[in-house]
Amino acid sequence: MSQIQATAAKVDEELKKLSISYNEKAQAVSAVVRKKSTNFATSDFEDFLPAEVVSKNEFLDSEFLVTVVAVISAAAEAGKGPQILILIC
């Protein structure tokens, strides 16, 4: 009887360790997914545009000239909805 209880305790402990490990990995995956989904309104260009694209283009911000960037979602491009965000730099 005590051997069964000892085995059950070991299995229970292993289950707790695996559960903790799974939850940590699930949280890490969620963090990566959140980081990859960029909020264009609050992010810098470097967060969603490669550096070579940003460096090739000239972004102006003066008294008379301002660079405007239009971000068009895939849904809007496919004609499924108005998902256009205009960023003024």
C-alpha cells in the first residue's frame, strides 16, 4: 500500500512540474504572438518595417512638409472591408 502511495506522489509531483513548464511555455508563446502583432498607431516604423526600407525612404517633418504613410490591411486590399490606417510622421 505504501509503495502505491509513493508512486502516486511521484506521479503527482511530475505532473505538477510538467504543468508549470507547460504554462511557462504557453505564456512565452503568447508574448511572442503579442509582440508580432504590431499596433501601427503606437509603434515606430522600425517595429514593422525592415531597416533597409526605412533607410531607403526619406521621411520629412518640417514646417511645410510631412511624410504620410498609409497602411492598408490585407482585408481592405482584398475588398473585404475598410481597414486603412494613415500615419503622419
